[in-house]
Amino acid sequence: QVQLVESGGDLVQAGGSLRLSCAASGSISSINYMGWYRQPLGKQREFVAFITNGGSTNYAGSVKGRFTITRDNAKNTVSLQMNSLKPEDTAVYYCNARRFRGMSSTDYWGQGTPVTVSS
């Protein structure tokens, strides 16, 4: 099992910045990817960014160039630096950890941290 705890969500004005953090504990050595998803109110959860054990990253088109995901393997944390925030970035942000085993995968989720961007 893997436990994830997010922090850093807040209310911020458009154009501002925010940094989210996620602390992982448990069987973290088995984790291949760590990332962030978000869920706007009344909408489906959507992918934001992920980072692999090797440091490769991938971003959703809507955040590319504004958000940066980093991972500290020594501290078992993953962070999301969000710059130039827009009202449409308003959502609950969830930390995700994914473990691959053969052709299957297992996802672990944090409890979410709310981000509100005011116009």
C-alpha cells in the first residue's frame, strides 16, 4: 500500500503562483510514476502532469509551460509548481502514484487539496 498526503492548496489571484506538495509513504519503492490530476467542480477528473522514476515528465496541454512537476526521491515527495494561474485552473488537485506490474497497473490517490483562482 501507498499513502499520499497533499498540501499547498489555497486561494490565489489570476496570474499568481502556487506550489503543491505530495508526501508519499508505504511501499513507495514499487512506484513507477507519480503525478497530479485535478477535478473541477461538477466535472471529471483530468490529467495534469506526471514524472517517472527516471525524471521524465509529461504535461497536459492546458498547463504546459506554466506548471512544473518535480520529484525528490530522497524525501519521497512530488511537487507541482503552478505559475500564471488562470481561473480555469480552479479544481481539487489530487496526487497520484502508479505502479506497473506486467500489463496491469495500480493507482493510489491522495485526499485532494483545493485550488481556487479568482479573476
